[in-house]
Amino acid sequence: MNTPDSPAHASDTPAGTSERPALDIQGLRITLPGTARPVLDGIDLAVAAGETVALVGESGSGKSLTSRSALRLLPPGAVTEGTVLVDGQDVLTLDADRLRALRTGTVAMIFQDPRAAINPLRRIGDFLTESVRATRTMTAPQATARAVELLEAVGLDGTALAKYPSQVSGGMLQRVMIAAALMGDPALLLADEPTTALDVTTQAEVIALLGRLRERFGTGLLFVTHDLDLAAAISDRVYVMYAGRIAESGPAEEIFARPRHPYTAALLASTPRLENPRGRLAAIDGQPPDLRVTLPGCAFAARCAFATDVCDQQAPVSLPAPGRPGHQAACHHSDRLEGSAVDA
């Protein structure tokens, strides 16, 4: 078990082979002071090189904390168990120097609100080149040339270097954030709801841009969102989170066409669609469980129409769906969802 004050003992031998995942989370548990149960409870998640993985669920399910664990951006007092391997390095055990190197090169994050992530008093050029100049991985001319190259890759030009954040639109600033994330040639890119603050047209442009950049640079992408349609459009695989646990995971097309967890099915049923008849949207009754309450059984049991006594008493294990490679669900009654597919 690791705490913020634990000594770091990073392994010198990377796990896996040359084709190791960009991100490989195994058995991750994070407990915070004052909680009765872990905020993240046994998370297993992987992102391959060049793959887009969506992490979906309600607000408060643990999506952002899971993605931030890849940078070890954890709340004060967090106690962790398990491993978080980024390009073969266990982030939870790295010393300060190796963690800094990882944050400035191996992994990068695109935050939800670009205006909150960029210093408004500094020019965009300074923001883009700051990390590589600080680590001396590039000379100043090389850093500027790289910044111009990436700005062009995201549909901007070198004139943006001299501008301040207030002089560009929200969509342009999000493109700058993406360019900044790619400055260090990361193996892993974390996108924490990067389109939430943008209009629909700009959202579509940013999503298409991320797809092109993933193909061009071969970067693994973990895309955090609560938008199921967006997850279906952008991702190769999907993890559905609820109350700090993975409820279901598998190929995106498979999960959205044939969900095997009642929570996934309920989320899909509550998604507004143009072709649906008019009337009230379906809703998931109740609230997610309080972190101050222990959960001996399934976290979704109190809100689930399929729940029985075993659901209250025993936490379900994630099991593979018969005949569906890579599709898993943590539900005692997943077989009861067969034949009740929700159109994606």
C-alpha cells in the first residue's frame, strides 16, 4: 500500500513486451480520509498504443480520478493500492524526478476548460514551449519550430504563438491545449471531457482532430466523457464506471448494441434521441451511493430493476460474456439482459 509519504521504489524493468499498453491499470484502489469505502475500488483498465478508449459514467463515478491517476494527480491524503503502468512505468512508485519526466514527455492531459488551464498573462508561444525548454529536451529554436508544426497539425498557424489566450476563441484555445499535450511526443494522451465547454460544431471538429492525431502520432487516447453517443463515435473500446467500480467493458459497438449490465442499459435508455417519440426521457431512479456508506454488495443494487438478495450481499465479479471476446460485465444477472438490446 502506497501513501503520499511512502518511499519510491520504481522498477527498472518495464512490464510487458515492446508492444506493452500505453496505460495498464491493475487493481487500483484509492481511499480518501473520511470515507467508508474506496473512491476507486479495484479498477482494471488498459489503453493500447494507437487505441482510443472511452471511460463513461455519471458525474462522481470516478472517471476523472482514474485518468488523473496516470499522472499521479491525487487528492491530499490519498492512499493507493495496485499499479498504474504508463509505458511500462508504475506511476504510483516513481520518485519525484522520474515522475516529472513522465509528466513532461510520456503522458499528457487535455483538461475540460482550456481557459482555466492556461495562464492568461502569458503568450500562447510561451505556454507551448515551456515544458520542453524547462527540461532542456529542445533548444529554443527547436521548441518554436515544434510548436508551429503542432499548431499547423491542429488547424492553426504560427501567428497564434504571439497571441494571448483572451485573443482566441474557445475552440482555438482547445486546439492549443491539444498541441501543447503533443509537444513531448506522449505515449498516452488523457482527455478529460475536452469538448464540454465547446459548441456542437467545434466539438465535432475537435473530435475529428483527435482521431487524425491519434493515427498520425500513434498515441494511446483515454477519453473521459458522460456523453454515450460521443463515446460510441470516437472509441475502439469502452469502460462503464459506477461508484468507483468498472461495471462493464468491451468493444464499443458490442457494448452499445448488447449491454450486459443494467447500469449501461439504463444509461443508453436515458440518452435523448431524435428518432424517439416525444415525452419524458427515461431516468435512473435514486442516487449514487454515499462514500460514507459501506457497500458489501453491488453498488448499483439500490437502483436496479433486476436486483435480488444476492446483489445486496455480494459484490459481483467481472466475467466475460459467452461468445463475445473482450466483453465483460460485473453483474449477478447479466444473462437476464440477453435479448433486450438497446439500439446504439
